[in-house]
Amino acid sequence: MATDKAVLEQITANGYVVNVIRTKRTKTVTINVIEGVVSITVPKALDLSRIVQVVESKHTWIIEKLAIHKQAAPKRDKEFVSGEAFSYLGRNYRLKVNHGDYQSIRLIQGRLAITLPDDINHSIYARKGLIAWYKRQAEKKIREKVERYAGIVGVETGVIRIKSFKSRWGSCTPYGDVEFNWVIMMAPNRVVDYVVIHELCHLIQMDHSPQFWREVERVMPDYLEHKEWLKTNGYKLVI
């Protein structure tokens, strides 16, 4: 793991929150807006007033990026009834709602089957059941992927968490903790690999500098294909 532990803090400027990443590994200032999250990577000792000044100078650009992300927000049009398709690791599986004593979602013979009593709202509880199922799969599959790729990337991880994020696929701390959005389980398997590798590489390089992308490419030479898939289709991953 890298010895230079970047410092992450937050500031509020012009009505939006900005993640400030301080690191000795850069002499320049870089601003990113990724999945609706504004981040600025700066030299570790840069004065806070200077950081605010830089953010304010990029206000128009930041607002445009945030607006694009907001416009791409998906609409939930699922009814959660038998026959609807839901993606898991890039493959579509049909939902089967059975009637009877409650049984949680199970993947059986190519179908996502759930049993619900007649006296409850099937749409609400089928959706809750699906979310719980995806989270269970994420706990298992993503942990396996982190364990597989950590050694290849060359890092040690701390706590691994599965969470619900509004606008990101994962995050990490300078101390090795990594967090992932369970929604990514609806993406193709290699896209999930890309997200895991992406976050693990941040334990070496906290910003999105050329050095960071070289680390990603070292582990996943075809990462651009999966990065582009997520950029184009990520907004569709919703329940």
C-alpha cells in the first residue's frame, strides 16, 4: 500500500459539496465531476482559500457537469410482477411472484422466484426482496473479487462494505477501506471487475491522474471498454 496517505475532507462551495483530496503525490490541482460527485485533488499543503478560489473559478463547468448527470437520472418504471426481467451480472432473469407464506428471493432454474402472502402489496415487497437479494450477492461476489484482485494490484485492504450510493459505484479511504454500491451487480461481470480494480488502484493513486489510469491498465488492459459501458449504461442500473 502507498505510504503517502492522502487526506480527504469536504467543503461546500456555491451550494454543492466538494471532496478535497490532499496528497503529496501531485503538484497540480485537478477537478473531477464523476457520477454527480465533485472532487478536487490538490497538493497536501495547499491553502484552503486557494482551493475555494479554484472551485469557484470552475463554477460554470461544474454546474454543467452536474446538470448532465441529473438529466441522465433513470426513471423507475418497473411494476415488480411476474415476467419482468432484472439484470444480474449482465444477464437478464425473469421475476416469478408466487403466492403463499413468505419466502425470500432465490435464483431457481433461471428465474428470480419470491413467494408473497396475498394480504400484502406484492409490488412493494417484491422490490424490497430484490434489493435484499442483490445486496446479498454483492456481499459475496464483490468480496471475492476484492480478494482476487488486491494481490494483483499490490495493495492490502481494510474493511469492505456494501452500501447504497446515490451517485457513485464505489469509494475508498487512504487507510484501505473500500465501499461498493450494490447496484453494480446488475452490470456485466467484467464491468464489476473494473469497478473493483478501479477502487483498489485508488489505494495506490488517490486521484484520476495519468499515473492512476496506468495502474488500472496494468491490471485490466481492456478497462476502457468497461469504463465506457458504465458511462453509457450506468444510469439504467436501477430498481
